[in-house]
Amino acid sequence: DDVDLFDPLFFGISPREARVIDPQQRLVLELAWEALEDAGIAPGSLAGSDTGVFVGASWSDYSALAHQAAPHLEIGPHVATGMHDSIIANRVSYALGLQGPSMAVDTACSSSLVAVHLACQSLWSGESDLALAGGVTLNLFGPHYLAMNEIGALSPDGRCKAFDARADGMVRGEGAALVVVTPLRVALERGLPVYCLIRGSAVNNDGLSNGLTAPNPSAQEALLRSAYQRADLSPWLV
């Protein structure tokens, strides 16, 4: 509820600018601060650091609503940055003074997972020494539901049945989440809480299948094999 409400002055944002900032940007700002606090890291201590920000975001409902209301919308200097998807990540970097990679990632349903993958790649390569990774999506624009229904993507009974013979479509969800990712060595040295260890990750594409939105079992098998290989794990031991 009330995804449009937040404390702009806390992040150095004027009320005038806040009015045209996509709620997805507002949520991610709040979650970035909360994630760092949960990790025992003072957000203000990261200014000038190589901290990366990777955020999955695959729908622009707020922007669509604004365009729908265009005749009544006052186009001011903050509209472009307030509604551009890239700023979902960039605003966090700006507010906290972070100088690592900063990007919004759109790979549809896998956006958040790919954002975490990119964060890990950035850490493993030495490009970042700390990263914020996750995703956000808000369902604010009715026609997007209609579009998904027209291609037969939505479950008629509103229930997901993943990996089930009865599967008949997806259910659109909404929400946001961010995690702090850092090399295990750094976490242990700094006494940071460790919730899980990412041993490896992989990304590919289905390529040609029986439809643009249809899965390709052989490609997904190849992805799993690649991820286990990079993690130096046997799937039989997991």
C-alpha cells in the first residue's frame, strides 16, 4: 500500500521532484538504505567507493500512466529522470555517492536473478568491492494485464503451478527486494552477517524454440550445467 509515499527530504530530494519520481525508484532507495543497515554498513560510509548497483526492472507502469495523463501532466525538468528506468539504479548511486557500475536490467521474468548474476560477475572481476542487487516491479497500469492476457500468458484461475502438469499460465506479482553482495573474504574480515554463499551463476537464452515466449528445455539444461560447473558442484550432491 501507499507505494507513492516516501520521505524525499531524507534522500536530499525536493518535494517538487518527488512528485514525478517513479515509485519503483522510491522503493529501491528505501530498500538500499535498509539492506545496508541490515548488513551493518553505514550507508554514508560508502561515498566514493566502487560499490555497484544492479536492479532488475521490466515494466514501466508509472511512465505509461503519465503518458496516458499527458494532456494534464506538467512537463518539468524532473520528468525525464523521474520516469526513466535506468535511474532506478542510478538514483541510489547518486544519493549514496557510489562510483561502481550502476544499471537497471531488463530480461523480463529473470531480471532480478540476472541483476544478482551481474553483481557477482562485477565482484569476481574486481570491478566492484561491494554491490547492491535485486529487483522491483509494480503493477499500476491495467492495459499491461490485457496485453499479457492476449498472448495467453496469464493463468485463468489466478494461480501459479510451476513445474506442474496443470500449469496454464503465470500470475503477475509485484514487490521489491535488494541484497548486499560482497566477497566472502570481505564479509568475514568485516564481521558482516552472511545469509548465503553464491558459488557460481550463469546466463543464457532459449534461442529458437516453438515460440518467442516458450521455454527451450535443452537450453535450460545447458544453463544449469554451466552454473554447476562454474560453482564446481555436482548437482547430485546438492
